[in-house]
Amino acid sequence: MQPKIDSTADALAQSLRESIANGELHDGMRLVERELAGRFSVSRIPLREALKKLEAEGLIEIYPNRGAVVRALEPSDVEEIYAMRMLLEGDAIYRAVKRMDEETLVRAELVHRLLGKTKTADKQGELNREFHELLYAPCGNGRQLKAIRELRGQVERYERLQSMLLADTEAFQHEHAAILQACRERDARGARAMTVAHLTSAKQIVERVVTQARPEGRR
């Protein structure tokens, strides 16, 4: 019985992550167990497990006697998240470059080209995620890759909802091209430096979005 609950909880968690990323479940929104159980046609047991997963990932907050709400980030959260991302992603690509094969580079270049042609924020977010995951995967550290995914998940909604990355496609494409070139040249230090610079650009966008979303008195 337990494996079925775990499997259902994982599927629910993924559906809720996507709903948060695309803005269907927005910052500060209450997640009512009864409503969610009805929507997904599940019992509350796997639903509660799914909510615990999202709480551990920093996507929601669960309050005693009040239930769960979608967590809204503060500027200090953005600072901490991107500081961690720069450390983890910079290190991941540094080590991955030394193990990267031709197939990985070809696939990353294809995703890079598709990213430059897409016209929707959701698709762009999907391709952007795939691009980076392809390049980081050869580092071989599963826990590190999981942490990177979770940190990205905490800020992805701010990128996708405001279409900010879509507006800055050209700049981001140049940065992606530079990262790819460093990987092709087996320049691990260069790939790390360019990845950190790329994340710095993304951080500035998310900081603007988060600041604009805050009530006037809390800025």
C-alpha cells in the first residue's frame, strides 16, 4: 500500500509544482485540502504527503490550524537562492565539462536553437530548464542536481509569469551560446564563469519582479 501512496504523492507534487510555476496557484493562495482532493480525485493521505514535499522544496508554507499557502518570496530569499545556485551550478558545469560527450553537446545545441525560436514563456521556460540540465548532468552528482532543480523551482514562476525571460531572449541566447562554446572548448573555468554571469542576469530580473509584487510599505 505504501508504494502506491508514494507514487500518487509524487504525481500530485509534480502537478502542483507546475500549477505554481505557471501561476494557476499564485503567491499567498491557500491550498485547501478538500478542494485539491476533489480536483485530483484522491484521498487526503497522498495529498498531505505531496504538500510536505512542496514545503520541503520551499514552494509552500504549512501553518498549524490554517493549512497550506503558496510561499511568496522576499528579496532576501532571492539573494539566498541565487547565491546557492551560483555555487551549485557553477561547480556542476565545471565538473561536467570534463566528462561531456559529443551527443550531449549536440543535444544542447539543438535545444539552444529551439529556444531562440519559441514564442511562449511556458515553452521557453521548459527549454531553458532542459538546456541547463543537459549541461549539468555529466557532473554525476545526483544530490547536487536535485538541489539545483529545487532551487530553480522556487524562482521559476517569477520568470515565467512575467514573461521577462521572453523579453530578454536575445541577451540570454548570447549567454547560452558563450556557455556552449566554453563547453566545446573544454574550458571548465570559462563555463563556470559564464554560468555564474548568466545566473546574475536572471537574478536581476527576478529581483525586479519580486520587488514590484510586494506591497508598497514592505519595499
